[in-house]
Amino acid sequence: MKLLEWLSQPWPWWVAGPLIGLTVPALLIIGNKTFGISSSMRHLCAICLPTKISYFQYDWKKEIWNLFFVVGIIFGGIISSTLLNDPNPVQLNPALVKELHQYGINNYTQLIPIDIFNWQALLSVKGFILMIVGGFLVGFGTRYAGGCTSGHSITGLSNLQWPSLVATICFMVGGFIAANLFLPFILKF
Amino acid sequence: MQTKNTNTDFEVRSLDAMCFNESELVHPWWFNFKYLFAGIFFGIILIKAQVISWFRIQEMFRLQSFHMYGVIGSAVVTGAISVFIIKKLKIKTIYGEEIKFYPKEFSKGQIFGGLLFGFGWALTGACPGPLFAQIGIGATVITVTLFSAIAGTWVYGLLSKKLPH
């Protein structure tokens, strides 16, 4: 039981980062698979929405492993929130807490702000932009860029691919603009 | 062990992150359970390090915490050392297959798509992996975000030939 309690605390970056990095060789060694998560959404499109779009016409059966991996992530979430649940609120920089307080975000019991991410909020302008427009941009943008944080920033950079560095820099630039210039405006709604 | 030609759609798919490096072996479907376990471990790491937290993403983009930079930076360093060792020692898969690496081609999509994804990342506080993890920790409303991301993927597929690359 002591072990579970110990594991339930938030893990420092120097434990989690190397473990995430080791996912790259782990997947290569257990089956010659390239670590990348956003492709799973492409496979779901190819499987569930049979159309004439050539982008979705490929042998998705070979890529099924990717869907097993993301289903695993969901199970990992269930285990983390039950067996390894941390009851303490998220510890953040006080400057962020102060800023978010202005927008009525005060609940830090979950890893996501349930004040603004909930089913009722979905129909508000703010919730629509954060969850639906944001989600759309994640799906469209990762496919257009040919990968996400895992495929480009971790796998691509690990293999010293400069196009992945370009992609990673653009991810960060887009995020900086959205978080600092656009988001404060949206959260005031 | 059988092998088959898997390169038929390599050209279409080579634009993608998933495409370098493919196993040529054909295994029964239940071999995929090892990836389920890999995913479980990966999901637990993401959550326990709070990488899936909208709050932590906001801190990162406001330069208010080193945490996310430490996670991504040390992940890249570990990944790079691992890839270097695999190449240097010509390490094979557990089935004795050679591990191959293919270069990624540059396309303007990495700029335009990258900026759009970055924008979405700051809004949702999640990249694709964390979307699945957030659903797992019980944030059921994120299924809507995931469906929206799948819709975005589909729209990209629809328009891909018309977009600048």
C-alpha cells in the first residue's frame, strides 16, 4: 500500500520525461512500430467512414496496433484516477492562479478546469471555442503537419529530423499566440 | 513467419509521422495486446506527470513553469540516445527484424499545420495522446473534443490535395 501511495504523488519531470522518451525504443523493439498518436484518428476515419477520399484509402488493418495503444491510454487514465489517484489539488504558479481567478476558474481538484470544461459549457461560446473549435484544430493541424507532439517532437527529434524541428517550433509559436493573445479574450466571455 | 509486400501505399503515407519504419511480419491480431499494455503504461506516465493538465499547458505557454519543458526535453534526449544506440549497435526487434529509419520529408504543412495544431493545443490543453487520457480519468465531455479532432482529421483528408504542401 505504501508503494501505491508513493506512486500516486505527482511525478517529477525527470522521471516522466525519460520514461516517455523510452516509449520510442520500446515500440521499435517490440514490433518495429513508430511512436505517434495522432495517426490513430486517421485510422479511425479510414475504418469508420469509408469514402472515396484517397487520403483514407490504405491498408488500415496494418495500423490496428496504434488503436490498441490509444485504448491503452484510456485504460491508463482509469487506473491513474482510481488506483493511483492523487487527492490533492494541482500545484501551479501563483501568477496563473491569479489570472485564472479573473475568469472564474477556481476549481483545481481535477487536472482539467471543470469550471469551463463540462457538458453544460459545451453550448456556451467559450466552451464551444475551447472544446469543439480547439479539438478540430488539433485534428486538422496534426494531420496537416504530419504528426503531433509524439510523432514530431519526440520521435522525429529523437531521430534528428529537421522537418520535425520546424513542426515543433510551429506548435510552440501557435500555442504562445493562442495562450497569451487569444485565450484571455475568450475566457472573459 | 510470413512476410508480405507492405509498400503499396508507402508514397501516400510517407507524408505522415507513422510511416517510416514498418514491420513486414504478419502476426495474429492478438499480438496487438502488447501495444495495449504499452499504452496503459504511457497513459499512466502522462497523467502522473500532469502532462494532460490544461493548467500545465497554460503554464508552459506563459513560461511560468519549467515542468513541461523538462518533460519534453528529457523525453527527446532519452529518445535520441535510444535511437543512436539502436543504430550504432544495429539492435533488432524481439522477432529478429532489422529496425529501419526513414527521413522525414519537409512540407509547408509542418508550418501551417503546426501553427494550427499549436493554437488548438493551447485551447484544449491537450495534444492527441492526452485527449484519450483525459477521457480515461473521467472527463467524459472530452469525448466531444476527440470527435471534433477526428472531424478535423477527416476534413484534412478531404482537402489535402488542395492545401499548400
